[in-house]
Amino acid sequence: MIGSSSHSVGPLVLLRRTVVAPSFPVDSGFQIFTARTRSPDLRIQHNSSNCSCNSIKDGTTLQGHCDVASRLMAPPDPAPTWPPPASLASPPRHLLPHCCPLLSLCSQSLQLRLRVCTRSVSLFLSMIIMSSLTLHLSRFFSPTEPDIWSVRRVVDWKPCNWWKSTPLAALPAKTNGYIRVDCFGGLNQMRRDFCDGIGIARILNATLVLPKFEVAAYWNESSGFADVFDVDYFIQQTQGFVDVVKELPEEIASREPFRVDCSKRRGQFDYIEAVLPVLLEHHYISLTPAMSQRRDRYPLYAKAPLCQGCYNALRLNKALEAKGSELFKSIPKPFLSLHLRFEPDMVAYSQCEYNGLSSASSDAIDAARGDRKPWTGDAARAWRNRGKCPLTPNETAFILQSLKIPKNTTIYLAAGDGLMEMEGFTSIYNNVYTKSSLLNSQDFVRMHGNTKAALDYYVSIHSDAYVATYFGNMDKMVSAMRAANGHYRTLALSRRAFANFTAKGLEGVELADALWKSHREDFVMGRGTALPDCFCQFTL
């Protein structure tokens, strides 16, 4: 804050300007800078230990009239243009008080000259140039400003009453056969497929067998359903919604199920038409659900088991829940859980090209690409503007700053192994915790991929806030469970908005402002925080 007031110093009336002067090293060499005062007859010479006022006309020393002050007493000059012209040999006069914490005043002086350290001048100018790059963003990145979580929401998502409270239709007395859901990929992808399988079993009036989690060397995985989830709790919670068995009847237990792969089916795929005849013929089938099948096409009597099974019945087994609770308790509170996705395989799969990556990151991405080449030219720009490219750690940090998330926020990094370019994030947000930093190193090494993903899931559904950078399978599941538990500080960062704004040339303050408005709108309206098939909007 800059203010001015009148002060009488001897026979003179001077205007005092209040500023804060940083300290920096003092040199023995001096260079004189002239500031505008009221007469050319006198000058002040000042160094770190003394000052003198000399008459320019006759050289008379007026030391007795010299007062040492910590602030410059002179009317403020008009602000100079920025950046300064190349010919500028000295700091602008309105910045002179920053050059030396102690300035000298002569009570008879009408011309004021400062002596400051020569080497400090270059340091001072470089400080100005560097600080100017961040001062323009200070109103967005200030830790004192309200963050995105302070914005009042208009819409929230909660579990719909139609499956939570509505009486269920009775299950048919006779089953059409047994269905085992075969699940592939990471834990949350397999969980998504199994949730679909619960609804499909009810559509087909089939008995559900515990799913098969496929062994995947890529995911460092060999665990089964019971290694992650509480089987008895699942069966108990789905009673009346769908029939579930741990073991098959003897007459069919010895044979493999007939394989039905629906994963590539497109459009308005009908399970009754395509799958029921096969189930009636073989009585025991294994099924991979259609990835493109929309759940809102399920009849309500089938959607209710899906919702109940997915969001009420699937909980981690006791061993994993205890490990997750231990991990959760070790994180300083409050904290934000961040699901950051910028691994080599993720970037390779996206077919996006990035400039400015380290050679190590570029080599890792190239190794993961295989035949999947990145888009180029207009196709690459269109792809990026559709929001298909993962955010880099540096871009993620910029968006979090735009949302006024303080830089000292405790952040739990819910992510897989192999994240690239993390220096761009941790150079801004350095209060970051990971599983590997909190867990016993031997325990961590022994963990399979599903176990690590389950711990991230547990921490994220209980964290004070959750931010997703990609909104994939884990993000959808976590945001839905947070909504079910009444945790509404949940947000998915918009890759599309970031790409579109930067494509228009926005940067700095303009980009931060645009990102703030876009994400504030998403948060206010509760977009991207819950799955619409089992959750309903409630206006606040």
C-alpha cells in the first residue's frame, strides 16, 4: 500500500512515500543516481556508514543538517513503461527506495542523489525482471485468496432413491444358467466390467459366479477377486438384487465356460438377443461386457443390482482395508489426493506429441508407442482441442495455481509407477507424498499392481479433496464413491479447456483467469463428479 502525508523537517515540507525495501549485499563501489527534488543547489552522498550534504555552489559541508531515514521522502513519479528501454542505465526513480534500505536527507536539499552499490544494480534489475513475470499472476496464485473449494455449489449428486429405497422386484425362482465375468486391465477397469456384469446377470436372469481377474504381466498382476475385495460382504449386500455363488454345482464345475466376448460390440447391443440363447444352450458362460454399451439402456430392475453391487457391496477385504487405513493415517491432514496420469504408456496410447520433454521421457514414450504413431499437423491440433491429450505435471501445477490451490497444500499422489517430468510439478507443489515414501519399502516392493491401485482408491475416497487429471476408470469410481459418502470437494481438470485456451494464445493472467472461470462453472454445477446411471442431481 502506498500513501502520502506531509511532514515538517526543518524549514522544508517533504512528502513521504511508504515502501518496503529489500536488503541485498553492499559493495564498496558507488554509482550516483539522481532523483527529482526541489532545487539543483544541494546534493546528498550516502554510503552504508555515513551521509554528507554538500553545497554544489561552494562545497560547504552541511553534515549537521543531514538526517538518516529508512524511506525515501519524495513525491512518487509516474510509473515507467515496462519493460524498461534498453538504454536505461539506472533503475526508475520510483524504484530507488528498493536499492538501499538507508537513505539520507538534507533539510536544505532540493536535489537528491543516491549512492548505491554498483554490483547490486545488476542484481536489482534482474530481480525486477524475474519478479515481473510472477507479479502479474499474484492475484490468482495468492495463498490468501479463496480457493475453488470456497465456491458455493448449486448442484450435488447423491445416490438415486429409486435403487436405494424402492422395493425390489422378486427374483425369478429358476435361473437360466451361470455367468462368470472375465475382467481385463487394471483394477478399476476390471471393477467397471464386473459392475456391468452384475447388471447383465440380472437382465439374463442368470446366477453370477465370482469374476475372473485375468493375469496380466503388464500390470505386474496375479491377484484374484478375493485378494482385493471382501467376498462374503459382497454376497450379503447383493441378496435380493441378484443371485451370487462362490462355487459352481458339481455337474458343471469341472468344465470350462463357453466364451462369449462382447467387448467389441457396437451400437444398440441387446444382451437378451445375442447372449441369452447361448446361455440357455451351454448353461455356463464366461462373458466380457461390451465396452460401448450404455448403462442407461438397462431396465431399472437390472440397473438396481448394478448400482447396489458397484457402490454398496464392493469393499476392500479386511487386510487391504487395514493397510489403506494405515496409509491414510500417515498422511498429514488436511490433504488433497491428486490422480496424475503422465506415464509413458499413457502418453503413447493418447497419440499426442509434446514439445520440451527431457530426452529420457521422449525415449520412454517412443519405446511404448509401438505401431501407434502420434498425430501430426491439423489432426494433432484437432485431437488436442478435443481434450484427448494427458496434462503434463507442469500444466497440472499451473491449473491448480489458477484454482487458487495454495502451494503449501499437502498432496497425496495417487498414481502408478513411472510418472515423467515430475520436476515441473514438485518445483511448485513440494509438499507431496506417495505410497513408496510412506509405506515400508519391503511391503511396497512385494505389492502387486491391484494392491497399489486399491490403496490409492481407499485414500482418494477418504481424502479432504480429490482432483483428477484424466477422468478415467479410477476417477469415475472415486468421484462416485465420494458423492455416495457426501465428500463433494471433487474436481476433474479439463484437458479440453486447457487445450482450447492455449490454442487461442492465452497465457499468464488471461489463461489463469479463463481456467478459473471454466473450472468454477464445472464445480458449481457438479459436472464430472459422479456417474449419472446410479446418481441423481439435487439442487441446493
